Amino acid sequence: MGDHTGSPFHYLTQNLPSEITHSIFQRQANTQNLLKEWQADFAAFGGISEFNASRFLIMIYNSLEDVDTLFTNHITPGTTRHKRDDFSDYVTRRPHSKLGWSLQMTIEGNGHYNCIRDQFVSKPGDLILLSPDALYDYRREQSCDLWVHQWVYFQQEERWLELLQWPEIGPGIHHIQTSTSCYGILKSLFEQIGELHLQASEFSEALKKNILEQILIRSRQLAPKKSLIPFDKRIRLIADYIALNFNQSFTIDTLAALVGLSPARLSALFKQQTGSTMLNFRDERRMARAAQLLAQTQHPINKVAETVGYDDPLYFSRCFSQHLNCNPRQYRKKHQNIEYRKD
């Protein structure tokens, strides 16, 4: 657990009351069945072996899906190390919507991010920004022995909206590559915000916010020039509305009325600023959520289709295949059983 420095679980070593630590695992959908499966191993004569203990810890980490309530601070930083054949070598999967954003920078090795349509392998200096509705499905890249990334979990503030307009590599998943000159500065800022998090002074929260804003500003400066065009607030409102209501039926006329534009003007402006039509933008979010449910739950495919806004499972399967080049069953088989274990 010490490898996950800064995370709420890191502080479980500080003799927290059992009712607190117990509630952390009680909230997880898959953890209770996992604990039952392992009871016999823990009750065996002579205790559990170190080998099985490592397997158990990896599976426990993999079962943690709902962690939002643990990030009680507005800004929570940390550094995570994923080492091959170590219990820190778990897959991060969070199927539920999050309250905040996650900014991550790889500092050693390579990480693997499932971006729905594509897969992304990060290298030192790569910055990944995950929005609250993004798919959290990332792990150490299999070709390397160690992946270390620094991260900051934060809640959005109005004045940061422009700073969060990064190039998108997947629905709600954004990427910027640092320059050689900026990498050291950003790494130092991540470390400073981590040190402040361990302090209890009256100004530590304000200082963390100040440093986070520096990170966001420096990262935004690295974005390609074409993505620096000021984002129209009306388009941001529509994009946020679609992201929140992607499983609902709506018309262009309805959306246009929300921001006082004609349907034609809204369509043109949305395409200019996002590079996508409103319906394609909605469908990308539908497919992202569907892929998330297929990879991280056992819901029947017809239930997944209904959840993301399709009454007809067959039509959903056709749409899914068009977007991801495989049908829902194939996608589930490919992505659901990825676990790193010594055996």
C-alpha cells in the first residue's frame, strides 16, 4: 500500500478505526464475493502463502470501483508505482461517474490506457487528463516492468474551464506531451503539491490550488495551437448537456433553444469547435459507457443497451460494431479478463 503514496488507502496504515476501513470495502460491488472466495485460503492450516497473499492483494485492488467518497479534499495528489509481479500491479477500473478530474503524468516506464476506440501507451512526460465521465481503465504496459505516474484528483472550478480544453484521444480522455524543458518543472510542481498534501497548515489547501493552477496553465501552453481557440460557452453548455443526458432522446431544435441559437448556427458552431456533430458526440458517449459496462460488469447485453439509450439490442450491437470494429460480446471477452497475476 505504501507504493500508492497519497491515496486514501495509503493512510490505512495509520490505525484508522475498523468501522472506517470496513466501510471502504463494503461499498464495493465485487469485493464481498471476492472475500468469500478467499476465506478458505486464509483459514488453511499454516496460513496463507506469500504467493497467494500477493494474488489476493492484486484482486482486491482490481475490485475497488467506487472511491469518490474517499477523496474528501478538493485536491488530492499522489504517486503510484505499478511493478511487475508485485501486489501494486493492479488494473485501475472505475465504472461509476466521478465527481472530479484526474490529471496524470508518467515519470517512469509505460502505462496502458483503454481509450474505447483506441489504446494509448504513455511514456515519461505524457500527460493524461480524465474527465469525470471518462472511462477509468488503465494499468502498466505489459512490455515494461515498472510504471510510475504522478497524479492529482481535483474538482473543476469555473475559471479552469479554458485550461481543461485539451486534445481528446477518447471520450473524456485527453493527452498532451510535455517538452523537455517543461518536464522537470511539471514534475517538481507535482512533487510540491504532494508534499503540501501531507501538511495541515491553514494555507496548505490554498497553496495546493495555486500549484495545481500552475500545472494546468503550463500544460495548456503545450497544447497544439489549433486547440487554443477560445471555447464558446454556449457550445460548452451543449456539450455538458449531451454528456449528462447521452442516453436520452433529444432533437437539434431542443438543444438550440437551450442556448438561443438557430439549429443551423448551433450545428455549424458545434462542428467547428469540437470537430464532431452533436449526434456523433452523443453516440461516442453512449459507446464509451457501453464499453465501460461490458468490460467492468456482468450486465446482460440487452441491459447495457437499455442503459445507454437503445431500446433494440440488435440495433445497439450494430452501432457498437460500427464504432469499435467488434460486437459487444467480442469486446467483453477481450477486455473483461485482464488481470496481472504471478501465475
